[in-house]
Amino acid sequence: MLTPPRPPLCRSALALKIPRADALLLGPSVTAAIPSITSIEGADERKESCLACSAPARPCLLDEQIEGMEIIVGEGSAGILFSLVARIKNSTEFLPANALVLSRSTSFFLGNCLFFCLIACIVGGRSSSSSGRGKNHDGLVKYGFSLVKGKANHPMEDYHVAKFVQIEGHELGLFAIYDGHLGDGVPSYLQKNLFPNILKEEEFWAFPDRSISKAYESTDQYILSQGSGLGRGGSTAVTAILINGQRLLVANVGDSRAVLSRGGQAVQMSIDHEPNTERDSIEDRGGFVSNMPGDVPRVNGQLAVSRAFGDKSLKSHLRSDPDVRESSIDNSTDILILASDGLWKVMSNQEAVDMARKIKDPHKAAKQLTTEALERDSKDDISCVVVRFIG
């Protein structure tokens, strides 16, 4: 059996090794069936639903990429932390995935077809720290991503998309960062649905910019219509669609940012939607901007961005329409960086471009950027996608 390296936990951590994981569902608010474990010491309570979101537990298929795993049990200040580590076949990396924090009084039983909730997505890019790479069909455009949980006392709330797809004879590169707040329900939904909603627009091939804007707003309307189903929080978004390796469309709401490198010069492709810069719009909608509490301008003293998906309680004072910008990809274009504000709070556009250009492998470049942000004491979750257009 495989024994992945354990993430750092408390001194009393106990490893429960699983010879075979029979079922695993990869996604937000996911459940996992582990028939190989029949009990955890001191556990006597049977749970038929997700302990985090109360959704009914359901069986799920084993993803063939998962080769082996290990559960680490340890007692921390917040209770008992269960972490799961999976090794992806043909890879030397182990992807840690934060799971559920339980109170000390909570006990439960893992038996045949019983479930616990993982607050992580191994495929699709969400865990306490995850990274990966890919390329287009001819290998000329490559990408890498890296996500690292910040120092704040809440689960990871950043999600990403990085992939190439073939649609109607076209190759599309789809890249995104979704930076959630007050929960991960909204960014999780965006990861699964925003790009499909954009591509479903009838006018996408003729007027992609118009279709992106329509899909952003219709997606936000759906999120708001779900009441408490997706939580009370919200999310920023920065998305990039690369059409046939030649045409790039970038859209965003909030302060997640996209930066392009042309001949080594950083070109910001998105607009940071901050309360101070959109104060008139907020006040016209009956809201206000305040630096209290703290020293960061916030909408109604609560939210540090002026546009976002979700945030139902503040939506009457917020906007969700994106800024959309288009650019052609030519021989001078070498790098595209998408990142959450956990990176941009401690690094300028040019610094990020200079660092990424020095590293030929975009996966290593993305990891270097997130590592550097941590070393510069960034407190927020840090998520980064790097796309390299030239070799």
C-alpha cells in the first residue's frame, strides 16, 4: 500500500492507513465512502448525511486516478482535523486535501457505504494546497497552477479552472480564479458552472464579449435565487478564454486579477473593483463605503470589493457585471498570469511577470509565485494560474 507523506498536524496525530479506498467523489462539499475502515477509536455514532452541509450521503464511483490514501487524525485547537492525502498515478506529488473539522464531542462511524464530508476537490484544483500542469493538443501552449491555503482561520475558499477543450472544431483554453468569502459555496458553483454558462450562450462564437457579460449576470441571478443553498457568502472571479491559441478574452468581477506579458512588460487585463474606486456607484445604490472596522475600504463596512457574485445581503449595493477585455496573442506575448488578491497584495504586476518569465515550466512558475507570496507574509489564500505561450 502507498504511504503518502503526512501533512503537519499536532503531536497526538494518529494515522489510520486505508489498504484500499473503494469509492471517492471529487468535488465541492463532497462525500467519500471508505468501506475499508470500520471504526475510529471512540466513535459510536452513525451519520447518514454530510456532517458539514447536512446533504444526504450518497454512494460514488472510485476515480481510477486515485491509487491510495491515508487518513491522519489529530486533535487541534478547533477540534479533530481529518485530512486526506491521495497520490495521483504517474505523478510524484501527493495532494493534501483538508477535510472536516469536528468538535471534540462529535464522534462518528465509517463503515460499509457510510460517508464523511471532504471540504476539498482533488480534481479541479481545490485543497489546502494543490498544483498541476497541462498543455494544448499540439503542446505549444502550456499552463501550470498552484493554490495554497492562507493563514486565516477558515477552510480554503479559492477555486480554479485550467484546461483545454475541443468544441465545434475550435480549441478553447479555459482559465479562472474564483476567490470566495464567507464560505466556499459560491466559488464552488462558479468552478462548475460559469464556463458552461458562457459557452451555452447562442452568440458566443459571434460576440464572445457580449456572451461573457450575459453569462456572468445570469449566473449571479441563479446564485441569488438559491437562497441559503449556496451559503451567505460570495466570490470574485477572473476568467480567461483562449480561442484557437490566437484570441484572448479576459473578464472579471472583484479584485482577482489577470496580467499579460508582452515583450516582458506587464499589461493588466482586468480591473480591480474596489469600494473606493466605485464609491459613486455604491452610494447611488443606497450603500456607503467605510474604513471601519480596520483600515480597508469596505462596502457598508463589510466587503472589500465592489463587484462580486453572490453576497445576497449586500447585493442591492453591489454590481456583478464584468469588465471584459480582448487581446490578440502574437509573438511578443509570452505569459498570462491569473491570481487571487493573496498574490497581488504583496507583489506588483511587473514583479510577477519577471519571476514567471525566468522559469520555463509554468507549473514551477506558479508554485514559485505562491511560495514567494507566502514568504512575503501574505495572509489570504493564494491561487495562481500561469499560461506560457512560447515554448
